[in-house]
Amino acid sequence: MSKRDYYESLGVSRNASDEEIKKSYRRLAMKHHPDRNPDNQQSEETFKEIKEAYEVLSDSRKRAAYDQFGHSATGSAGFDGAGMGGVNFSDIFGDIFGDIFGGGRAGPQRGADLRYNLDITLENAVFGTTVELTIPTHVACSECSGSGARKGALPVKCKDCEGYGQVRMQQGFFSVQQTCPTCRGKGKLILDPCGECRGKGRKKQNKKLSVKVPPGVDTGDRIRLSNEGEAGESGANPGDLYVQINVKQHPIFERDGVNLNCEFPISFVTAAIGGEVDVPTLNGKAKLKIPSETQSGKVFRLRGMGVPPVRGGSTGDLLCKVMIETPINLTAKQKELLKEFENTMSEDNSKHSPRSNSWFNRVMKFFEEMKFRE
């Protein structure tokens, strides 16, 4: 009976990667292992078949010969009958649990991410700016280029873990992987350490960075600077730097998303007869026409005078709220003129002060209803 194609046995294509072959083998081995299928002859035969296929396809030299000559290249090599092909069921479990819980080659650890809290003015948040930062961090040692070994020397592979950074311990049915105690998960040992960093591959240093703050940022926004965090151990990749934005309170404007709000006072004369006033914007002064009979609390909108969205779009508006200011420290003459003015108003109060007249009418109606209930 002719043998089944090894690639077909494992359910992979002929150009499958080593990792794809390994994953497929693990899955099929778990499914057909005799320990999980007692007294099942078909599963036992399938397990032998996939074991034989994996022994060939997982070896680059055997795989190349098989691709060229087929089964004739492997001779009678196949299942050897010793302990199910030398495969321990717990090894399969160990490989699978290792994948799930981060097993595999450990190696030097990536550097830590850093966070820098940056306070900026509202003006810089709206228009953008460039700031110079000084970050206390760990940087790669310039003497050994981050390797941790003395110049001219190289780290050597850890013999206890064979460079994988992890060792396997058998605990009953399962095999458990844990960090190699000899190399502490790095996979390598430094026998001749660098005198500058003492074998760590990095050292403390204040790093200066120029950070571009884009227009439109707001409190809570983060700017990520890739690979500007702490240097990794023994030449591993550095972490990232996150610049956390905090926009300081402004004495005039209050931000609301892409809009700016401000309050400004006007005299009751300007509010009554109208006029033109100067209002502040982040771009300088702007003229604002106040129509006659303007009431306190009226909001005027200056379009495009707000904040540009940091991710693109239309610039917000400036919303100016009018606050009519009552004059203080009046002279006797000014008080007399105001009384004369009030007398002219009282002749037809409903015409000049409709809101006040309407309010007093509601108050009178309220008291009448109260009296009726009594």
C-alpha cells in the first residue's frame, strides 16, 4: 500500500512555513493521540502517519530531499514504535500551553514605556508648537552598543536553556515552562561584561527630545513617540514615550471642544442704543457690532475664530456672551439724570421694558391665585 503524501497527512500546502507545519502537527497530534483515543486502531494509525510526516517536514534537510525525491528519499524511516515515536503526550500539552501563556523564546525584554505630563497654554494648543523636553531614562550604552559585553566580546548562548530563555519542568501529566534561572530569560550570558554599563547594556541618562505638538490638541490627548522610551536590556528594542497633554486654564477663554467661549461687559447705554466694541480673539482684536436693545446674556458667534480639530475638519467658533454692566460710583448729577430718565420710562413701561412688565404680571397673577386658595 502506497504511503500518503506527508503534506496531505498534516493538512498543509507544500509551501507551508515551519510554524504552520508545527501548529498543524500539534493540533492533529492532540486529536489522534492514543492516550485520548484508547482502543481506537484508526486513531493510532493516523497518529503514526502524522508523526512520521512531521519528523521529515520539520527537518529542513529531510524536507528538501522529500520535496525532490518523494518517499524514496526517506527510505524505510518512519515510526520507530518506541513510546509512540518518542513523543510524550505531555510534551504536546506543554507546547500548546506555552503558546497560550507566552511560552517560546523569551530573550531580552523590551524597554519600558515612559509617560511625560506636558502643560501647555491654550494658544499653543490651538496653533501648535514645538517643545524641548528633558527625559530622565535608560539609554543604550554607547560603549558596547547595548550588548552588555565588553567591546570585542560577544554574549554566549545559555547552555541551560539552549538560548530559549525558558526551561521545562515536568509536573505529573503536564510539563511547565518557566524562566531560565541561569540567564533570567535572556537566552544569553555575558561572560566579559562592559565596564561602562556593567553588563546591563544600558545606563541612566537625561535624554533631550524635540516634540512637535499639532494644532488642536486638548487635555487628555497623548502624543506617542515610538522607540523613545527606556532602552531594552542587552540590546532589546526600546519602549515608547507617551506625552500626555494638559491645557492650562486661560484668563479670558474657556474651551468647549472646537469652540471657545468668553464673556465681555458692555454699558447699558451701548446695549440700549447699539454700538461697536472690540472683543478679544486668539488672533487679536475683532470688531463686533452690538445692535440696539441687546439684552444681557445675548451670545454672538464669530465663525472660524475657535479651535482647529486635531484630526482635521472645520475650525470651531468663538462664542461671545454679552454681560450688561451696572455703573457704580455715580455722582449726584449722574443719579439725578438717571432718575429723570426713569421717569420718562415709567410713562409707558410696557413699551420700554416688556420683559419686566410680563414678569410683574405673572407675579400678580401668582399672588391672586394664592389668595383665592386661602
